[in-house]
Amino acid sequence: MTVRRDFKGPASCRSDLVIGQEEPSAAAREQLARGGSVLLHGPAGIGKSTVLRALAAEYAPTARTVLRCSATESESHLPFLALADLFGLVLEEISGALPAAQRTALESALTGRGESTLQRDGLALRLAVLSALRALAAQGPVLLVADDLQWLDSASAELLGFAARRLGGTPVQMLCAVRTEDEEYDRQLRSSALDFARAGGPPCPPDTLSVRLGPLSRTQVSALLDQRGYTGLPRSTVREIHRTSGGNPLFALELGRALAE
């Protein structure tokens, strides 16, 4: 879904309300305040989407245009789906700023009218996405929010990656989240965002800050359970929930709910 917002100044929502992720949230907030991009990563259930939503709510009002997409595994085979989510509602606004060949290729990809493929229209589509972001940014800051990048369709990932590497000083920020299940992936994210992007990593600008979300402490798990209404659990039970869940907030909440019921 694409969301349009006018500039309204600082937001009242603070991402440090996400229990156990205050430190990574603060690092992400500082990067966004500097005009940079952020990539949240970590295993399933660690709270990436929660932190993403909190940061997006905080910084969306500072952008003239907010573009959003959230990929799913069941739809990852559909080409250009994420691109349609991001640009579908602003296509009419930006189409006049695109050269004819780029406009035709982008409209075909987003609307399904006519056949458009990366093989046939590769260069025109790549340049069209870059031109579209520049056209939006010329009217004011742009924030692109994308969740679950691991399920992004390959065509959209390729096009966004091409544009992200060429935005330069354009006022376009990306706030994204991707599931990472192994230490090697995490290491690659930290070592070189640009090299990893070229190797098929997340389609983010080369200076993107990678922020890893880690497990919660026992005290944080206890606070999370209290926040969700699972109060009155014995300390030994909370200790066991923390041990069994490994500090994963989603798993901890599922265990807390099962025990409370």
C-alpha cells in the first residue's frame, strides 16, 4: 500500500516504547534523523516488524511521500508486485515526469496492461524506477518502508536495488526489515552493504545502517509479558519462558498466552 502524507513536523510516537529493543531503535532513529537509511534484521519473531512500524510512525510525518510495501512468501513469485504496492497510487502523479519509453515500461509493469519483463524492458524499467523516485523527491522528502524483504519478488528487488545504488544525495530514505537466520548473513550485512547488495542482498543504498535485533533478557521478557496482560506469573515460570523461548519475544508471548489460558 502507498501512503501519502503532508509534512507535519516531529511525530509523537517513539520507537523506544518497543520493549527490549531500545538500543537498536535508538541507533536506527539517529540514522534516520541524519537523513540515512536503515535495514533491520534478525531471526523470525525477534520484533523487526514491530520496530519497523514504530520507526515508520515516528518518521513518516517528516516526509512528503511515504511509499510502503510488505512482501509475503505466498506472493513472492508475482513479478513487480512490490513495485506496484510502492508506486501504484502515485503513478499518475509521476508519469508525466518520465521519458516516454520509461513511462510505457513502468505503466506496463505496474498495471499489467501489456507484457513487460526485465529481459525485454530491463534498462527502461530500471531507469523508470530511479526517475520516479527522483521525481517524487523533487517535491519533498520520500520515505520508503518495506517489510519482509526476504519475500520481495525478484523483479522488484532488482529494480529497487538498481535505483537505491544511484540515489546519491536525493532525499529518499529507506526503512526496511529482512529476516536473517544465520550468522554468515549477519556478518555480510555488517561488512559491506554495497558488496552484499551486488551479490543479491537487500535492495538498499550502500550507506544503509544495518541494525540487528537480538534476544530479550529475562527482565525484558517479564516486562513484555506484563505489558501484554500476562501478569501474576511466578518468577520461576517467567524464567522458564525466557529459557525456552531463547529471549525471542514472539515465542515468549506465545508461551505466556498458553500458560495464562
